[in-house]
Amino acid sequence: MRSPRKVLLTGTVLLAAAGLLAGCGTGQAGAGDGRVQLRVATFPPGADAAAYEAFAAQEEQFEKEHPDIDVIGVEYEWEGPTFAVQLAGGSLPDVFTVPFTDTKTLLENGQLTDVTDAIERLGYTDAFNDVILDGVTGDDGHLYGFPRQAYAMGLHYNRELFAEAGLDPDAPPTTWDEVREYAKQITEKTGKAGYAQMAANNTGGWQLTAATVARGGRTQVDEADGSATSTIDNDATKAALQFLHDVRWTDGSFGARFDLDWGTINQEFAAGNLGMYTSGSDVYTALVRDFGMAPETYGLGVVPVEGDDPGTLGGGDVAVISPTADETTVDAAVEWIDWYYMQKLLDEDAAVADAKTLADSGQAVGTPLLPVLSREQYEESLTWIEPYINVPRDQMSAFIDDIWEQTPVGEPKKKTQEVYALLDTVVQTVLTQQDADIDALLKNAQSDAQALLDQ
């Protein structure tokens, strides 16, 4: 393949992508010529034309080195509830990415391909961070995916709204009291929401868990026998909900949207309607590429921490192979994953080639991440690609400088998404009912979560 014409689009084709694809077919290119056709995930719907241009260039490089493989990009966005339907319907790409929080469920259901031998052969087994590798390790000790990217939770803020409100754009808040104070000032001075938080499609539970960890609490505890105990009803989670209540009902600085999820909160932020929110530190790329945010408006700091045992909730995603792929396709998929995702983490030439291709296409290079390997390896890789870094890292210095002082905490391992869904309702109730009984909500949520864990 030599152009973006073979990126298969699902749903409505946006104008940016349509311009690249106009007049070109999306049929069985490469069929019958002896090459292995490999369907690989590319971008979620809405990615700009430059993203597809970058992918086309990388695809051409890969196919030049692997002439027996015909790569077909598939527009893709992970959604847990639709995975089984895609799997049954045969529409799942051969290679796709899955959040850490979903890999355990897919492992339990036998829905991932064993890549233990491939990871060992490529020499990555001992290179990965042990905490991260745990997310792709099955009960049988085998490995079922390549951890490719990790993040810590960050506080994202709009520098223009900070300046308009009389706040220093280079000094984001460092305590939850300051977050509340800054949010109120932003709303009073600009009329925009000072602070908002995700509350729908399991993201409410995700962010409530992050807020709990930041205040020294945990929503789930692993037991020695492999079971788990729900600990949702704790002081840290109560404090996190009380914070939301006060921002919403006392200060009036939360805004008018109480059903935001990952996509819609990014839309609101990129449009300049929101002063601050928490999410993964890697979201800058999507904000610019998929949501049209102006880079100069962006700022990133660490999530404030307090309490006796605080930390920053971490996450990331894993490159995996469809369980329906045959042996030949699996071999091709491993070659693609190694080339597209992994080599740039360890090899200078691969890192530079990747960064140059992305930079030449106007894509983000240098977005702050947590290393899936070692910190030393990650920081060395940044020196390799320094000439191509194009993200405003000076506007992210509050995060880059301070994140290493925070303790990374993994997401709950058992029934993660199901429990997050329970907590969505708790968050929404606090945001929509001024007299919500937080104590009762937490007591009921803990009981319901434990019932799930005991299944």
C-alpha cells in the first residue's frame, strides 16, 4: 500500500479524511498476490488528515521492509460493550489496542492471543516494567499483549482562561483547595466552567477512583487468595464526592454538563469551554489531532495529592492480536506490533524515524508519558528525538518536573469496568441532586461492588 486509500473508515467519513480518500477504492488490495493481508487499528473517528498522512508514510516504510505483508488500516476506537459484537461479526482488526483495565476481562474470557513466545524471542520479557507487565499476564503465567504506552493522571488546564481570570498560566493549582478556588475564579471572571469531571460510560467511576487514590484512599484491595474486597466506602472517596458537590452546588463553577465522558469532556476543553479537568497525561495528542485544540491554550500539571498514602492513578493500553487470527496472520501481526509500537522504545534509529515521520506530518511528538520500560530508557529516548519534539513541553513543565515525586498506583484489577459503571451513578447523583446522601451512596455502592467481586 502506498497511500491512505486503504484505511477503512467506519461510519461517516469526515471531510479531512475524505479529501485523502477521494476517488480511491477500499477493496481487497493485495489479495491474490501472495502477501498476508493484515488489518490494523489506526485512529478513532474524527482524526485529521495529517494523522492519516503520517500513518500512510509509516505503512509504506513497514511494507518496504516487510514486502510479504499488506497492511490495511482500519478506523477504530476501543469500546468494551461493543467488543463481543465486533468479534462475533468479524469486524475486529487483527491488531488493536485495549486499555489496561479491560485486558483482565478479555483474558478471563479467552479473547486474546498468547504472545509469550514472541515477546521472549524479541527480548522484551525482562525489559518491561513489572507492574505494567502484570496487566497482560494470564493466570497461566503467559503473556497476551505488548504494553505499548502508559500514563499517569494529570490536571489539564486552559492557559487562556487562566490568564483571563487573572491566574498565572505557568502555575497550576497544587492542592484540591486551590483547584476549587481557581475554578470559582475562572467561572466568575469568564463565565466558563472552572472545573468539570467525567461522569458517564464508566469514566465517572474511573475518575472518582483517581480522585480517591490522590487523597490516599483505595476503592478495592487484593487479597492473598486471589479475591478482592471492595473498599469504596472510605474517607478519601467521600472527600472526592464532597469536593464535586461543593464545586457544583456551593460555588456554581462546575458548568452545566453532568454527563461528560472521555470524548465529550475533551470536546468541551478543546473548544475553550472548560478551565480544568483530570484525565490521562497522554491526552494532548488527541486534543490537538481529534478535537482541534489550539496548542498554545494547553497546560498540564500533576493531580494534587493529600492524605497518608496518596498516589497517582496510572493506566495505559496494550497492543493485542485478535483471537480469530490464524497462525500466518499472528506472525505478521507480531512483526507490525514490534515495528510500529515497540522498536521506537528501545532503538534509536527506530525512534528517530518514527518521530521524524510524525513531525513531518504535523503530528504530536513528545507528549508526556510514563515509561513502559525504565525511566532511564524513556529519558534517553527523549534525547534521541529531541530535534523533532513539537509539543509545548514548557507548558507541561509542572507535570514533567513533579510526576516522578508521586507514587504510581494501578487501577483496580477485578471487575474494573463493572465497578466503574456503578460509580458513574454515584457521581451523577452528587452532581444532579443537591441533597444527595453521600454516606448512603457509598455504603450501597460498596455493597453492590462486593456482590460483583464475589461472582
